Amino acid sequence: MRPMTAKGAGLVPCPACHKLNRADANGQGRCGRCGAHIAGRKPASVQRTWAWTVAAMIAFIPANALPIMTVVRFGHGHPDTILSGIRTLMQMGMAPVAMIVFMASVVIPLGKIVGLVILLVSVQRHSAIRPRHKGMLYHMLHLLGPWSMLDIFVVALMVAVVRLGFITSVEAGPGAAAFATLVILTLMATESFDPRLIWDQAEPHGGDDDGR
């Protein structure tokens, strides 16, 4: 015998104050404590997450193709993209900073996009992947989200600190704005996804897996 769930009991948590409320026949209503709108599942969760994820894929191109910074040394310098900037940092003897930029700029954003696609496809196609494993993937994506901003922090820090006049200076490029947009889009995609859809598939006659 399966244990009773909040959904099975017709109860829905409030997204604002987290109070459990009795929902109507459509699984929606108003919170009895704060009056916020409640819903059993995030409306159109899968569709919204796909939209944010595709937008992030598009933003990934200019984020890596446009110059993210310009390092000027002895009056000479040229714009660097993320990858060429990593090479420049290595040549300047700043290997730890280069590794941080590589992880935050390439590995984490690309990993988040791939992870979101895996979650979306697995929910829509009733994948055989265990719900617990999909839940762990979602929590990992949620945890890694803010760390994607490390690259922007590193560039901002270098712009503020590396100011030695004619000798060396660092200037942020348009790629930094594109990368910040990429990070925001991946954060929005993660927030739009409703992880409860993962566990709906584990229940007999589970809820709508298309996010409606």
C-alpha cells in the first residue's frame, strides 16, 4: 500500500508561505493564509522550461563568440573571447583563475543545458531513468546555478583590481553581457521546471507529465 501524498489528499502548498491548502477540483485555488494563488503543479512547466533552455542555447553562441575582456599590457592588447581569454590568463601565469573561468564559463553552463534537456526529455518520454536519479540531477542543477556567475565576478574583479595604468589593465567586453544573459536564462529554466513531475511518473495514474 502506497503512503498518502499531499496531492492524493487534495492538498497544495502555497508558493509564498508554504501553508498546505485544500485545492479545488482543478488543483488550484487561493492560500487561506496569504491569499497567493496556488496550483498543484507549475502551469506549463515543461513548455516554459523548454523555452528558457532553447533561449539559453542560443545565448551560448554569442557568449562564447564575442570578446569577454581585453587585457592591455604596455599599451597593447586585443579582445579575448572566453577560450582565448583562458589562454591569455595561462600565459600571464594565472592558471588558477584560468581554471575558474573555464569551469564557470564552459563546463557549468553547458552542463546545465545538457542536464535540463535530459530532464525534459525524460519527463516527456517517460524515461526508464529512476526518479531518484532524475531528482538528484535536478538538485545538482539547482545548486550549480549561482556558481555560473563566477566568471562575471572574476572579470569584474580583474577590471577593478588590475589597474596599473600603462603597464596592465583589463576591460570588460560585450561577451560578458552575453554570458550574464546566458546565466540568467539557465537560472530561469531551472526555476521553471517542476521537479514534482519527476515523481508523478512513479505513481500509478500520475499527474500530467506535459506540465499542464
